[in-house]
Amino acid sequence: MEAAPYDAQTMWFNNFSLLFAYGHTEAMMLPYIMVEGKKVVYCADLIPSPSHLPLPYVMGYDVRPLQTMIEKEYFLNRAVSEKWILVFEHAKEVEACTVKFDEKGRIVADKMGKLEDLLK
């Protein structure tokens, strides 16, 4: 069986939905919240900090690290194309960021800082 990026996204309310990822743990939830017309996504342990943005940087204790890489690539490509604001769980200095493609085609942090500043 080939690893798929995700199950379908589950819409709970008009401005809130969940995506489930299966590489880090079984059915880790990543909530999406629409705030002032912008999609804010809590990255949980899929991307716990901006240092984990590069595709091969996954948590050492992921139960399915190759699945995590597939999910992360899918997630980050959507984040760039849909202009998501990513919120981090384990970053001391950076609360949130947006992402973009660099000149080599890699996904990297763009604007970084406090969530309230990125919502402006």
C-alpha cells in the first residue's frame, strides 16, 4: 500500500477544520482556523519549530518517519500556495511564520514573528 499524504480534511465549523496526519503518531490533529480571511494552521509535531521546515527534518521518535516526510511535503506545498500562517508548538523565539519557495525551489520561512503581527 502506498502512503497517501492525508485523510480528507474534516470541517467542524465554518471557520474551523481538522487535518489528520499519521506519520508522527496515529491520527495527529492539525487544526485550521480562518482568522480575518487568513488560514492559520497549528503545526503540532509535524513541524514543531521553524528549524523543522526542511523536508528531511522530522522528529526522531516519529512512528512512521517516511510517512511524515510525505505528509510534510504535501502540507508545506499547500502552505505556500494557499498562503497559510503556520503556528509552532516548540519554538521559543518565533510564534508563527509564512513560507515561500527559495531560488532553489526549497520551502523556507518567509515572514516570521508573532501571530498577531502576521495577521495584520
